[in-house]
Amino acid sequence: MLEIPDSFQSILRAHLPYAETGGLTPHDELSALGLDSMGVVRLLVDIQNGYAVELPDEILDEATFATVGSLWRALSTLMTIGPDRPRPF
């Protein structure tokens, strides 16, 4: 099972008003947890600042933002592209 790091969960939780306490799972749907279109924009800024990455336009779609796991997979792929990629926090 895909493990979602605590640092990523912390960033997400600030944008998920309906998320309960406890760990988020890869299958949790972001829209069901309260992420809306304005929240996506704010979340993007926080992810890009927190992980020192820029999410390319071609992955900014509904599939990427469908679940916690789909968003984490997209982000973790970007972080492993090059050996000099900064690690979160």
C-alpha cells in the first residue's frame, strides 16, 4: 500500500475541511474531504513552496487531484526525476 508521508498530510489537511483526525489514506477522495477549485490553487502554492517543486501544467487535471494517493504519486514522481531534487522540509 502507498504510504503517505506525515509532511504531505500536514500540507493537505490545511485544505481539507472535512478530513477527520488520524491518517489520510491513498484512497481518500479530495473533493469528498472538502477540496474545491479555490482550495486546489492554494494547495498548489503550499505544495510547491513546501517541496520546492513546480507542478507542470500537464499534470494539473482531475485525475491528479482525485485522491490523496493520486496527488502524492504525481508529486513523488517529480521529486525523484533528478538526483539534486530537494527533499520536503
